[in-house]
Amino acid sequence: MRLQAKGIDVAYDGRRVIEGLDLTIPDGKVTAIIGPNGCGKSTLLKTLARLIRPTKGQVLLDGQDIHAAHTRDVARKLGLLPQSPLAPEGITVADLIARGRAPWRSLLGRWSPADTAARDAALAATALEDLADRPIAALSGGQRQRAWIAMALAQDTPILLLDEPTTYLDLPHQVDLLRLLGRLNREQGRTVVSVLHDLGLAARFSDHVIVMSGGKVLAEGPPSEVITASTLATAFGLEAVVIPDPIANTPLVVPV
Amino acid sequence: MKVALVIAALVAGVVMSLSLGARPVPLADIRAAVTAFDPSDPNHLVIRDLRLPRLCAALIAGVGLALAGVLMQAVTRNPLAEPGILGVNAGAGFAVVLGVYALGLSGAASWLAFPGAALAAAAVFLLGGGARAGSGGGATPARLALAGIALNALLISLISALVLMRAEALDVYRFWIVGSLAEAQMRPLLPMAITVLVGVVLAFASAPGLDALALGDEAARGLGTRTGLVRATVLLAVTLLCGGAVVVAGPIAFLGLAVPHLARMIASRSVVSTLAVALPLGPAILLAADVFGRVVMPPAELRVGTTAAALGGIIFILIARRMRPGEVT
Ligand SMILES: Nc1ncnc2c1ncn2[C@@H]1O[C@H](COP(=O)(O)OP(=O)(O)OP(=O)(O)O)[C@@H](O)[C@H]1O
Ligand SMILES: [Mg+2]
């Protein structure tokens, strides 16, 4: 397994947010992380992506402590879309996506045909071709979100970590995006990990679900085993009935 | 195309700067002064002893301030950041003046410009959110601008106090408060040219990292950017660029503000191309300001700090008028 966390503690200003967490991200699968607001999902993703150093334990990428690896090597293996990225003012969609190529470019930053190919593939995958020359500021929230995802795709990493990629998207675009992630996984063998809030969509479009609560992993496994009335009650304090989804037979959460 | 215009403007600025002034020198004499110098020809003497040093000083200061402005705006993500307004130039100037008047140093005092600029730039970066890597950390644009302006005012008043206590030549005051290219021949031009050149190289080296930083620290690090290294490089570059500029021309304001905005209108979005346009544009505007100050009311001369602030201010007002809300340039 390429990405693992071993007994990590993570703290902000001495306040522990994640405690003794062990986790293995299954290779070549689509994984969803779910859990209530503030339970540490973003913190976990940032720690896995080397943005935060755990106070205890370590994150291993290909068996090596991720903090011992070169920043650029990590960025070629693992891409992260943060929950609230900043768009530089005036930047266009195509420019933003091009910035995803940063870890692949030489010191002088010469643009290569491979860069063009990756940018165009990302534009096509997110259906943004027609908006390529629009400034980001002139897009709707959902279009903007797709532009960010396209940037992460252009980074062309075998492992993709996405923090709430479906926020701001309408239901059809949420479904489109999750299908796109599924395609990237099946056709290119990429490992995809996303934080999602819609439990039904998480169940429907993931191979593996990780339920977090209070900085710990409460349960993990295939959606049908993990998304149950009792885990939901413990993690979210939500009373719900879980019934099979009539189309895919995956768990569907109906609050009581 | 537009870039060609900028370069043409720079060439025109160079020629005018050499030929115009209290004693106009025809083009042929300028060439001869360089290729076949004749010490008995007053025109040759003017070119070699006064105008060429002055031109060099303008090139050094124009490049230094313009690139420092681009870097500061990029690293603080603040379109108002500028070495003049935020006190970096004044920090350099204050350190030199302190060296001369309080410590009794002479030539060596020039080098104090660099620690002075570094301290002021570090203060600006800390306020601009450079220190805190987390998202949402750091200062709001308003806080950065207010603190920078306050720092600048304080340093300028300290410089005035030190200079005016001595009540020597008004020229000293003009140089350290306003900025001036007169007496450029007395400045350490060669060392400052080398220093600014190193700053230019560092500026271009930090450009890809600054492009990534514009996406926020987390995204930048996710893209493999060593954010601390980029910030440290920028801090060093700004120090060398501003320190060098201030030693040869004094704390000129507004050039570093107007040039990056103008350059972004001409260049594409990336920091590299903005730097590449600012590189000829900075000295072109500074030379235009200097030539204007020399010809407007001869034989007296307006100091370049005054004319550059006026020209930079006018340019900036025009740019600001064209800006729509939520847009940088
Ligand atoms: N930069 C920070 N400094 C201090 N505390 C933080 C910081 N970021 C997050 N926290 C705290 O850490 C805890 C976990 O935050 P995190 O962002 O990981 O939650 P999350 O599960 O992603 O929540 P959400 O669903 O709202 O995005 C919260 O209590 C939060 O207040
Ligand atoms: Mg979060």
C-alpha cells in the first residue's frame, strides 16, 4: 500500500485534533472520508499530503516517511485539492489549470508538449473547454470548483486527495464529478480519496468508506458494512434508517 | 508588440537622458564621448562625468524598485505593496543616515542600506502573512497597508530629524527624503549595479514559486513548492533590489507601485512575464521622470523623487480608474 498513516497525533497550537490514528489508503480504489464538521477530515488529508507534520507517528508514502522525501517528488505522486483554495485575481481557467503542472516543470519553467496534453485532458475531463479563457472570477461557484479539480487533474498524480470536491455543485454536477473520479480510477488506475458530506453519494460512488469522529477513525470498509444506523448514530449523533438504494443497492440514509 | 514599445521607450529614455539637460549634447558627441573620449571637450566631460553615471544610477534604481514592487505585491498578495509606501526604502535610507550621522561612518555607511531594507521588508512580510503558513493566517490587506504606511512615516521622520539636526546642504535632505539622481557620480555605482543584478537573478528564480503561492499556501505546497524557501528568496531579492536602489537614488516612492500594475496590463498573468516587462519599464519611467525634471525649469532641476512620484501617481490613478471592483489590474 502506497499511502499509510501510522499512529499519528496532529495538533494545532498544542491542541490535539487527531489522536493515535492508523490508516491505510487502499491502492487503486475510490475512498470517501465522512464525518461531522470539525472532526478532523481536512486535518487528516493535509497530514497525508505532508502539509502538516504529525506530532507523533508518521505518514508513509511508498514505505518512506513523507517528511523525509523531496517536496517535488511528493508533489509528483500525490495531489491535493484544499477545501478553500485561493484564486489569484484575473487568472483564467486555462492559466489556473496550467499551474497544476508546477511539479513537472524544470527550474526555468519551460512549458512542454506533455504540459499542454495534461492541461487539455483536464479541460476536457471537466467539460471546461468553452470556458478556458474566462477569468476564474467570472465563473459560477460550481464552474470554479470544476476548474480547481481540473488543476488537480493536470498535476497528473497517481494519488489524488480532494477536500470536499462536490461542495457548490448541483446534484447533476456532483454525480458527474464522482463518475469522473470513478473513470480516472478505472481507466488510469488512480487512487482517489475525497472528503464528502453526502452520505448517499459517498456510499454509491466509493469502494471504501472511512468514518471519522472526534479525530479518530470510527469505522472503515466497504460502504454497505460501514454505513449503518449504529455508526451514523455514534459519528454524527444522527438517528437514521439505512435502506438499500433502489438503483445500486448501496446504503441510502434516511434521517428519522 | 507592446513589449517592443516598452523597450523603445527605454531606448528613447536613455538617449534623452544623455542628451538633454542644462547643457544639451548632440547625439554625435555622445557617441564620440564613449568611443573617442577627448578630455578637452566640455561635452565629452559632461557625458562621461555626469550623464553616464546619472544614467547608470537611473537604470539601477529603476530596475531595483520596479522588480521589488512586483515581488512585494506577489508575496503579500496585496496590490498596494510597494517598497516606497511600505517603508522598505525608508528603512534602507534610515540605516545609511544613521551610519553617517550617528556613527560617523562615511563610504561604508552605504552598506547599512541592506540590513535596513531587510529589517523593514521582513516587518512588511510578517504583517503580510508571510510568517504564518496556515490558511487564513496573516494580515488583511488593510492592516498591511496601514502598518506599512505608519512604519514609512516613522522612518521618514527619523531620517528628517537626523539630517536636519546637522542642517547641512539641502541636497542631503533632498536625497534622503525625496530621492535624487543629481550627484549620481558620487554614489558607489558599480557595487550597487552588481547587487541589483544579483537581486534580479533571485527575483526571476523565485517567480515560479510565487505563481504557486498565489494559489494559497496549502495548494502551493501541494504543488511541490517550498514556500519557506520562496519567501526567503524573495526577502533577500527585495533587500538587494531596494537597498541598491536607495543607495544610488534615495527612497523613491510610487515607481514600485505603478510599474507592476502597468506591467501586468502588458504581460500575461505569470510573475515571470510581469518581471520581464517591469525590467525595461521601471528604468524607462524613471528616466522619463528624470529628464522631465531636468528640462521643465532650467537651470534649476526638480529632483527625480518628486517627478517620479508625480508620474507614478498619475499612472496609478489612470490604472485605478480603469479597474473594476474585485480586479487587481
Ligand atoms: N489552522 C487551524 N488552527 C487551529 N485549529 C484548527 C485549524 N484548522 C482546523 N482547526 C481545528 O481542528 C479541528 C478539525 O478541523 P478540520 O478542518 O480538520 O475539520 P473537518 O472535519 O475538515 O471539518 P469540516 O467538515 O467543517 O470541513 C476543528 O476543531 C478546527 O476548529
Ligand atoms: Mg474540512
